[in-house]
Amino acid sequence: MTKSMVFLCPGQGAQSIGMGKSWCESGGAGADIFARADRTIELASVGASLSTLCFNGPAESLNRTDVCQPALYTCAVASFHSLQDEFDRPTVVALAGLSLGEYTALHLAGAFSFEDGLRLVAIRGRLMQEAAQASKGGMVALIGADEAQAQAVCDSAAPSGSGEVLVCANFNAPGQIVLSGHATACDRALELASTVGCRAAKLQVAGAFHSPLMAPAAESMRRALENVQFQPLKYRVWSNVTAQPHAANDAATLKKLLVDQIVCPVRWSESMSSLIAEFPAGDNCPAFHELAPGSVLKGLMRRIDKNCEIMSHDKPDKPDKPDKPDKPNKPNNHDTAPKSDDPRQLESPRS
């Protein structure tokens, strides 16, 4: 019997020099995807091909929002198509992607072609880069906070009438919430975190992603999406905004949610809990796989549900082994802070 699978697609922050190179060098589908990407878009801002930047950097170019978004999309798609042969054409039952990764998931579900998706994420990255440069924004990770505590920090750091913005932008995992807004409000949040019993870390990001400061990017993205025809989804794809599956045949609502995603919080933790609940444990439970690059989503899942095994596929020959799940009678403690402040796990859901 063909094993059913759920595929998770990484977002910005998972990038690293060398990503996708081994998938490309393995030949076949991976190499074809990178070749198609190089033919489809030109990265004029850095003067190099997408594959060159993925394989060789430099980091300051790869980490640009307008570069890493199409790069991450391409890398994940390359690994997915290469894995199809390795897994002997598995049955895909669901997909989800963190922020940018939602576009990857939608392409794999048949919403649009690889090339259309690549052009969309390139536009999205450019628009978000421009919005970030036009506003003095930042992001702060709260460690050990729940939503109420995080909101209290926002309300104190950017009170109503102050003219400043600070909002909850990313619900990564229990005990890990990212705030986004004006840089001065972020600085105040760093000082206020201890008053609600949590810790804070300033993230090295280009701007205030998933906040109202990205409104100019959202409006321009709406127009870009109008020019692409969406097809019905072949598989269920979870929305970052609603934490529920998208309707398979409602392109208008899907496009609206992709626009909303730019200025609304990413509810990754809630999305994963919803997805897992769709597949009760047992012999028919699908296997969870994280596409390249990296293993950031696997790290977040350890905090969301320790009983959910994920295998990451950063390279074709060295997949990360899934974690051993806790024994059924061992409860998950979702009220404690993460044991690690790994900056990759903190920064990954930013856009």
C-alpha cells in the first residue's frame, strides 16, 4: 500500500548558502526545477542567477527578502519533485507552508504553475522589501509568553493614540510568539517583556513583517494575484491566517487570504494542531515530511506536538531522522518556555 504523506514547506529564515545544491546535483527533477527558475526570473538587485545565490551566496545577497523568497520556493519544489521518485509516488493528503511556504504548498496542490508561483513570490519578496525600507520597523521574539501576555506587551509598548504599531505577528509554537511593528515600540517591548514573566530577543530582520506596516505591499500584491488564474486545489492546504484548510474551489477567497497574510499574524502553531487533529494516530496516519532547506519546522513541531514525527529533507542522501514520539501517557507541556533560543527557529516565520 502506498504510504500517505503530509508535506510541510519552510519559510524565510530557513535559507543558507548551499541550499538545494545537492538536490540539483542529483539530477532529474531537482536540476530541472532550478534550470526553470533561472530561466523564469532575473534577480536584478543582486546581479546573479537564483541557483548561483542558493549554491554559493554571498549571504548578504541570499538573505535579502526579495531574493530568499523565490530561492526558498524553488528549493522546496525541487526537493518535492525529487522525493516523488524516491518515495515511489506517495499519496499526498495535505500540505502546509509557513508564511512564504504557503505559496509553495499551493503550487504543489495545483493552484498555479511553478513559473507563476515563482513570479508571485518574487513580486511578494520585492514588495515586502520595499515596504520594509519605507518604514522603520522591526521584530521581537517573546520566549515563554502566551497570546494574552504578548498582547499585554504590545498594548504597553505601543498604547492606543501613540501613533505607533506593535502587534503579534507570528504564533510559532507554544511559548514562542513574535511581535512586529515600529522599531521604537520593539525596543520598549524588549524592556517590558520581563513584566509579564517572559524573555525577549530582537530579531535581525529587514522590517516589520506581518504587521500593518506592510499594508503597501499587501495592496500591490492584491493586484499581482488578480493577474494569475488559480486552479482548484487537488490536496488540502492549510491557511496561515485562518489555521484551517483553504476551500478547494474558491479562488477569490484564497487570493484574499494571501493578501491578508502579509499584514496578519501567522498562526503556525494553531495550523499544525488543526492539521494533526485531522489524522488520528494509528496505522492510517500519514507520515510528515519537511521539504528543503533545513529543519526549522521540525524544531517548531517539537514544541507544538512532541508525538508528531517529522522527517526533514535538507539533502537527498541525508534526511533527518524523525524524532521518537513521547510515550502516550507522557503529557506535552505547552506552558513552559522552549529549552532553546535557536535564532533560526525564532527568525524563520518572519515572512
